[in-house]
Amino acid sequence: MLSTGLPHGAVPRLERPGPLRERVYEALLELITTRALRPGQHLVESELAGHLGVSRQPVREALQRLNTEGWVDLRPAQGAFVHEPTEEEADQLLTVRTLLEAEAARLAAAHADSAGVAALEELCAEGEQAVAAEDVDRAVALNAAFHSKVMELAGNTVLAGLAAQVDRRVRWYYTPVARQRGGQSWVEHRELIAAIDARDEQRATRLMREHTEHTRRSYHERETA
């Protein structure tokens, strides 16, 4: 375990090209989203710079940006800390997610072709394998990919743009309940695929609403589960 609490292998490579500050920002955001950097964790510029192989300046700039976006809290005389979301924050975002994704499911049922349905089935199979292997990180990534594919099949660029704004935070909130949701989440995905394949817009809407509500409730119940 590294001194900032990063598991070995958790630090992503900073791919080139691209502005260094942007690559450092993306790396830190990914570490926060996946909870390699946990809510409330102290972020020491020099240590993060050492892990990422950069100077402190792009790290400082990234932390300031992350603070503006609500991922990091900058506390006077204390430093930077990963933001700890309140229950109300999580509830508001996951409620908005339900509205966006229920509409995406309806539109996907109206527009998806056989290739789109096959893509969803492939992602679902991979997700089921990840759950069976107890690979939580992969299951979380595949869950995000599945929902992203449904959004793509909906064919509404404005809706997709709105969903993209909350996608990272949805992953952040989903990670701590991924094991708890386990295989049931993918059972629900299978049911949704069937509704989309049958072009049943009403059923697809209902199933997606129920699915996202299950995740919202699981998040709130995580402390006592």
C-alpha cells in the first residue's frame, strides 16, 4: 500500500500526447471515481506527483479543477481531501439518473436494431462473468458500458449529453454497492434487453426505472447491509 493509500497497480499511465494538466486531471478523477482514492482521503500534492511521475504544478492545477467540480474539498490550512458526498447529494443525482435512463430505455426500445441488442447481450454476458469471478472493478466498468450503450441506442444526443454529465458520479456511487447488487443487477439487465428487443417501450421504461431505483436504495442502505 502506497503512503496515500493507493493500491499497487491502481495508478493509471499518463498517456501521451495531450496537455499534461489534462492527463493528470483525468488520472486523478479516475482514481477518485473508482475509489482507489477514497472519500475523505487526504491528497498530498508531492505524493500524488511522485506516483504519477510529474511535478507538483499539474497536480495542484488538477486539484483546483476537481475542487471546482465538487470532487475534491480544499480546506484552509489543511490541504486537499476527496469529497465525501452527503446522502442528499447522492439521492438527488441518482434520482436524476433514473429520469434520464428511463427515457433512454424507452427510446432504445423504439429504435434499437438487432446489432444493438446483440451488443447489449455481449456486455451483459461479460458482466455476468465479472460477477462470477468477483471482479468488482470490471463489473462496475461493464455496468457503466451497458448503460452507455442503452443511451447510445436511444439516439438522442441531447439526452446523451445530459447523461454524460452524471455518468462519472453514478460510477462513484455504484462502486460501493456493486458487490451488494451482484448478479441481481445483471438479471435486471437481461430483462431490460428482452424488453428492448421486443420493442416494448412501456416495459423497457418501467424496468429501467425499477433497476436504477434498486441501485439508489442500495446506496442508501449500504451502511446497514
